[in-house]
Amino acid sequence: MKQLMFHDDPPFWFETLRNLGLTAYVGSDVGEVIATAARVTPGDYDSWHDAWLSTAERLEAEARGSHPVSARDGLLRASSYYRAAEFFLHGHPEDPCIDHAYERAVSCFRDAIAHFPGVMPVEIPYEDTVLHGYLYRATGEGPRPAVVMHNGFDGAAEELHFSGALGGQERGYHVLTFDGPGQPAAIHRDGPAFRPDWENVVGPVLDFLTRDPGVDPARTALLGVSLGGYLAPRAAAYEPRLAAVVALDGVFDAVSALTAHLPLPHEEAVRRAAAEHDEEMDRLIADARARSPILRWAFDHGRYVTRTSNDREFLAEYARYSFKDGSAGKITCPVLVCEATDDLFYSTTEESDPRKLYRHLTAPKTPSQLHRGGRRRRPLPPGCPPSGGRAYLRLARRHDLTRCASRGTLGCRPWVREVRPGASRHSREATAYHSRGPGQAEDQGGPVAQRTERADALRNREAVLAAADALFAASSSPHSVSMDDIAAAAGVGKGTLFRRFGDRAGLIGAVIASRLDPLQRAVREAQDAAGSSPRQRVLDLLDASLRFKIENRNLMTAAEDAGLSSPYQAEHYGWWHEILRAALEQVPGVHNADFTAHALLAAIRADLVAHLIDDQKMTPEGLRSSLAAYIDSVLGGSSDQHGTRKDA
């Protein structure tokens, strides 16, 4: 959706859009949301609070004296607006406005759901306390399938009423929503803080739910929203009672959403965050949050929900929410992973977090379980309300959550669709990837079709790539080019860069790809041309790669410094290695073409090229001549300074 307001404040716009997304189940009104947001001063948390509180109080007062139907609807909307009012205040937990607005939100919501049959508040025993939630009991005889739903980093159980819970009940599912540790009901009431081992939360919730004789324990699914896209799959990795799990959206490494905004490689940022003292790191975080409205809110709220004492401590704690430990491979039930195409926090270039999670999923190849496989994209069926929760429920309805006679679990068909979750936590659009069942044809697979890019988005992308390319070419050091510099030169907001490219590494990778494309086409054409010997092809390939590194040494060095994983895993490295290996296999006397290709490419690493040219003042022609001589020492023989083989 086109950004209508708060153009320099992505979090304010996102929360406005989030509230607009609640309209389908009367959680908000378009006119009320727009009118309230129009009274907010961008970047001013107090202004945001005052505007939403005023609307909520007015609606509550009107609803309390209205017809029961009007009262129900008015209280639902007031609840949403009270919840919005305290959303940005968590940087100062002692502020009484936080608890006041939250308690009013819960009070209005509970008074409203008293008008809905089968919906009731519940308390779930958990350790030495309780978790608060709501049970939506479906009508009908006999045990019925159930969906357990929870939010993530900042959403409340009450919000799930509008994004899946009531819709599920209407479609014949029992639905249990709850706030776990670190989520609103717990954190506002001095309960437990967030914990990454979510299986220890879901376990007691399932104990509570499956004691109900109306619930079929073999047909119980778990759905997590936002950070819940990590928490729910994490629980599924260690909780065998789940028949299916949905990650809306998938999260592989939660802290990457924050480290993407820091001028450090991801791994270094995580390592330094865990240090007992690191004043420079503290300054880097402070500078980054001063520039980024996204980071400002994320660190404030993160300290609040994890009960950490400072931003760096929160960053270290948040790094624990990751599937890098291999636990995604322990999931055995069917998994639905949703991916946003315009995510506020996570990169949608290179390999996005949902795709990383999807790639790490595995499953035993037995008839009782499904495993990963091909992916297809289908449009969302007409008439589906714009809500991520209901998009899942449409998917669940497609599966019908029917018991398979042979295995007593979910009867899930392969089903991948594009869903539009309105203002759900992660985006306006999502792509859902579902595990393919055993025996399905492989030719159903393949890459997900790319969405046609809007003309303005394409122009922005080209402007950003051109600006970054020019800045790196003109810079004296790759470290001197910042995301702020690139955004300013391209004439776009910094948020556009992060949404489009994810982080500095993602942007650099895109620039490299755009610069390499014409060279790679030329190399392919030359390799296909008749007349050149295999040896000459090796010399030409390495000379072309070296000339590219010389001309783009700042850019290529920045790529290595920015943490684009291992250089040997980069897409462009794989391309050079493969085409060089193929040429070497045809050169007489080369016994291990794969190793030789790696060894020759190591001689023209970007950091080495930059050192020889910039520090040792070697001329480009001299470096090319030295490379040709080195190749001859490996392959035998001699070449001229341009890499042309001399006849003996």
C-alpha cells in the first residue's frame, strides 16, 4: 500500500497501517484511524500517545451508554486504540500512562467479547504463575480441530481476535490465543520476560487445551505472528504433539533485523554485544538508533520485554532467538512459512529470513510426516479478508484439517499461495511456502515467481545502485561510504534502502551483481566463440576477473568487510569458479581442476588487489603481468603481459 503519511517515520506509518488492518472484524474504523493519525506529530511519542488515548476515551464513553451491538463494536475499537496509545512508550517503563492504557484496552476488550458466544478469558497454569488468554469454542458435536495462536515481539492476545481467532471459530475450529512470557499480559503485570525456548511455554498451553474433551489433540496446530515466526517453529522442534505449525512470517535469526542497521558485520556485532564492557559498541548503537526511528523503538521495546538494562545487553539477549543451532531440522510436523515482500524489519533481497528458515527445514521420509519440497505460488482466492491470520485459516480450510485415516494427523496437501495480511506484524503481502508431501512430483517445484516490480520502485532501485556504485568508485576507503550517504545521493529515505536491500551487505551485493552482469555476458559469449584454446580461456577469464577487481576494488573490498557470508559462498564467486573449473578440466596436465580454480582465484582476492594497487603502488598493468606469470607457473609455459600465451 502506498505510504500516505509519516513518510520519514516508518514505525508510525506501520502502526497506522496495522490499525487500519483491524477493520475486517471491527477492530478499527478507517476514518477514526486516519483522523487520529493526522493529529500526531511525526517522531513524537507523547503526541502519538495523546492522540490515540483521546480517541479511545471518546469511543469508550460513547459505547458504555449505547445499544448492546453498538457498545460491543465501540468497545472493540476503543480497545485497539488504547493498545496503540501506549505502544511507543516502553523506553520509560515507569511511565504510568503505559499501564493505564493497557488496562483500559483489556477492560474494553473483555467487556466487548461478553457479547460473543463461546468466547471467554482463560488463565493457563505456567510455572508458578498463569498465562492469560482467550478460548474461542466452536459449535458442533464431537472433538474438533484446534488452533493455538500467539503474537510475537509486541503484539497482544487481544489483537489476535481480529486477525484469525474469531475467523477460526466461525469456521469450526476451537482457537486458543494467549500471551506468553515477555508478551503484554505478562510484561505489564510483572510476569516473566521473554525466553527463546518457547517449547517450554507451548507445552503447558497444550496441556491446558488438550484436557478439554471437545478438542481433538491429534488435530492441533500452532500459529505464531511476527517474532512468533521464530517462537512457534522453535516450539514445534521440541513439541511432538503439534500437528502443524505456521510461521507468519518466518524468522530464522531475529537479531539480524537490528544488526542490519549497525556499521559492523553481523557476527562482530553479536560478539561485541555480549562483552561485559564495550564503550565503542555502545556509541555505535546510540548513533544508529539516533538515525533510525525503527531502531529507536526496537531497542526501547526490546529492553522492556526482555528486562535487560541497556541496548547492548538487549542485542546480546536477542541473538539467542536463532535457528543457527540447527533446531529447525528437528521439526517433524508440516510447516507453513510465510514471507513478506515488503518487510519493515527483515531483508527481502538475497536470501530472506523466511527463506533461510524454509531451507533449513527437514523431515523424516515416512508416510506419517511431510517433508520440504517444491513450491508454487497461487493468487489469494477472491473475497479473503486482508488479514494474515485469516489467510492462514483459508489455507487451513483448504487442508480441511481432516484426519488422515492412515496416520491420525493433518491431511495436508502441498499448497503455496500469495497472501495479503493487511497490517499484520510483518507486511502487506506475503508468500506462503508449504511442505510438499512424500511422492509428489518434483517438477512442481522451482523458484517462486517474481512479482512484477512497480515502475517507481524500479526507478528507486536503479537510483540507489547508481549512487552506491558512484560513491564506492570515488571513495578513498570502502569504510567511508555509509547507508546515509547512499540514501542522500539517491534521493530516497534510508528506510527504503533497508526495506529494499535488507542491510549494507545486501545493497553491496546488489551493486556487484549489476556491475558483473554485462561482464558475465561478455565472458559467456567469448567462451562460446570458436578458436580459443582451453589454456587461453583460463588466462582470459582470470585477466577479466582481475580487471574487474582493479576497477571495483573498493566495492569488492566493502563486500568482504560487510559480511556477505564467506566469499566462497557468494553467488559471483561460485560463477567464476565454475566457469574457470570447466576451462581447467580441458587443460593438459591439470589433475584437480576444482582445487586449481580455487587457488587461482585466491590470487586475485579483492583485499589483495587493493593492497597491491593502493598500498604497494603496483600499476594495473604490472599486476596483470604478474598474474599472467603466476598462471604460467601453475600451468607451465609463459605469457606476455596481457596474458597471451607465447609459443615456445
